[in-house]
Amino acid sequence: MSSRRAFFHSLTGAAVLANFRRPLSILAPQSRRFPGGRAGEEREVDLVRLCWCPPGKFVMGSPAGETGRRSDEAQVPVTISRGFWTGKFEVTQGEWRRVMGELPARKPSVEFGLGDDIPVYWVSFNDVEAFCRAATERARHSAALPAGWAFRLPTEAQWEYACRAGTVTATSFGEQFGQHQANFKGQPLNGGRNSSPVLRATPVGTYPANPWGICDMHGNVFEWCRDWYHAQLPGGTDPDVYETRGVPNRDGSYSRVRRGGAWNDDGWACRSALRLKYEPERNSDHIGFRVVVVAA
């Protein structure tokens, strides 16, 4: 814990559906120039720690009998044809300040979690897009990021693929899920272990990583995704509905997707398949984000 704190404080089809309980298949790795090789391989770009998510296939969504399942989680087969790097941690307040120069207009506070190694929140989808553009420009200028690669928000498919990390259970830790595994305040899932909730965001990496070494995919803060919200999950090869709006909300607005659950949720809301919508202009005390680095 002390070394991690020191690091952050230094920053200023049908056949597939039938077999969804089998391990995910990982395809052959890409070139080793900038892409990674094995799942979970780590590298750093402009002080952002990343984990490699290789090409592969998985089933996105949840089976009918999963505890807490919602109607918009119907399973679809997905192929990730190109590997990508995902942030090992949620973007922190220290990283935000280093890239953007200052914290968001509405500042994080002790009440909801304050510190360089705590996830940034009070950030809208549009704020986060600006961060990704600025981070890409910085990293390309310093040659830390090669041409053709960029920081971006993950699609829903990329987010769930990285979250599951080869697992097919309700969470990457299994069907049971408790407060020793992630930061959430409410009831554990399926009899998972209970403990004293923290009731605010905690430093990234406080809880165990998933099988690919990625931390806080469950709980801590919700994470923005790139896609517009659609009531049915997009399947197929590299699904990306960044430019395709779904059904409008009652007031005529449209929503993007947020994933992963948060410190103020129950365990069922931290499942790998859980998806909620949120208007891109809004922000909250429990919504942050994680970056991916992709071939643009």
C-alpha cells in the first residue's frame, strides 16, 4: 500500500451462447511492437498504468437466472478482433490535474473521497472526452504513445471484456461477492462476505485485482463508457455505438452508458453485466471513468 500511495502522490452467435459457461477463447496475439502479448501484461504510457486485453471472444450480458439481472442484459456473442490496453486503475484526481491542469469545476471533497490516488468524479461524459483528447496529445508529443494509438473511453463490449477477464460468473471474483473484494456499501451478492463499508471512494487498487490485473472494475465509482445507451446490447465484431443514439428518455434527451457499480450501491449493482444510463451533460459524486488505449 505504501509503495502504491507513493506512486500516486508523485503525480501532479447461437453456438457461442450455448457454451457461455466455458472459458473464453483467446485469439493469437498481435505484433509485439506496441500491442501486448499475454492477457494482463502491463506497461506505462505517460505515467498511466495499463493492462493488455488480447483479441478474443466472449458472451456479453447475463444469463436469465443471475441474481439482480435486468431486462437490458440479454446475452449476445461478441468478438474483440483487436487487442487494446485498459487502465489498470480508474483515472485519479492526481492524473486529472496532471493532464487538465486543475480539478473539475465542482471539486472532489472529503465527503465523497479526496486525494491524488482517489478516482476523479464530478466529471461529465463531455469532460472525460476532453481529458482523453488532451492525454492523447500529451503522450504523442512526448513519443510515449505511437502514431495511430489514442486514449479513449471503452465501448461497452471492451469494458465488459476487460471486467470479466476470462470469467463467466456474475463478477470476476465468482457468483459470491462481498465487501472484502470491492468498495460498495450495501448487501453482498449471493452470500458474499460482509464487512464495514467505507461510504466514499477509496484509493485505486485498495481491493484485489481481477484475473488480468485490473483493479476496481466492480464498485468504487461508476465508469463512463463510449456508447450511447440502447435497451438491447450490441453484439457482433467490435460493437461500437458511439454515434448511434438509442431510444430517447422521457424528456427527449439521450443517455450514454455507465458500468461497474459504485461505493453507494449493493453488490448486485456491481456485477460484470450491470449497465445503467446517464445523460452525458450530467455529473455525479460517484461516477468517474477509466481509459483505454486503442488503435485509432
